[in-house]
Amino acid sequence: PQSYTVQRCIINSGTKTGHVRTQLYIMSDDEADFQKGTISPSSSASTLYPVISKIAGKEWTGSCRYINANLQHATNLKLHGGVKYDISDDNKLTLSSFLTFPNGQTRQVVMQGQRNDGEDSGAMTLNPVENGPIVMKLSEIAPDTILINEVEKESGKIIMTSSITILQTNRGTELVGASHEVGEVGKDAIEGHQLWRMMDRSAQQNVVLSREFE
């Protein structure tokens, strides 16, 4: 049950009458703590991150089909990876991702940013935790889609643009993503495409997954 605090407020005091009128003001303890500054007025994670909050705190892993600039499926190129979104108590967003190449080498990236109270779900900036040449511009299209542009810090050039959509399938909740690698000026506008399909890693033990799309 909600608890309350009773405060005594002095109002309409004056020297002419010599009287002081008081009024009792009843507020919830949360309100009282807010006025004392012991809790912050931040919005909930689901308000600030309407899509990401649905998948946060889980490791999403899966495989990728790579399509070259000529829209040909590179069947011999096996890519695997994953992503995890974490929202802290103060609503800071951390995006951790990894990509494993056919030679077994893995590239890991950790980005952080924060959407402020009152902002809509338009683009926010995620910066690398460790110094790096790339930042991410991220936006959410409720109820189920995340859009990301990877941008070079120095030039401001977009080098990859991606979308991730939350889908309910007969295997459970899946993330289906498409990433498009932007080429150099004067060459192929799009150098390649990555088609991703990922599931919650903790749930995969109960699902028969192939290493490629079914």
C-alpha cells in the first residue's frame, strides 16, 4: 500500500491581523522524496525506449546471410554474432555487439548513450566506450523497429545503415535485421547486405536452430 506524508504549510500570514492560517497538505512519500531531491524525475525506460525496453537485458544471438553488391548470396561466407541492449537505473543505454568471422576472429563493439526526459524517439547518439572512429545514430519506430546509422566521426559519412524488427514466430520472439554497407562515392552505392536473424540466447536451448535461415 502507498504511504503518505503530511506537511504543514503556512499561508496568508500577515501583520495586520496577527493571525497565521495553516493548511495541511497530504502527499505520497514518492512525492515527498522527489521534493527532497532523493529521487529523480526521470521517465520510465519503456517511455524513453519504447522498442528497446522490450528486448533489453537479453543476449540475442544468431547467424547472418551475406549478399554482395550484385545481390548474390555469398553462401561460403558464414557469419555469426549477437547483440545486447542494457538500460541502467538512470536510463543510460548500452549496446554491446559481436561479430564472428569464418576464421574464428571476433569483433566486439560497445556503445553508450542516453535519451533525456522529454525527448521523443528520434535519433540519439551512441558513442564508443573505448575510443573509436564510429558513432551510432539510433531511433525507434514503435512498436517494433529500431533504426541505426553507423557514422564516421571525422567525415560524418554514413558507412552502414540497419534496421532491426521484433517478430513473433512459431519459434518465439526473434530479431530480424538487415544491414546495408554504404560504398565510396563513384562506386557501388551499396557494397553489401547483411541479413540477420537472432533469438534470445537463453531460450535457444529449447528450440532447434539451424546455423542458417530456415
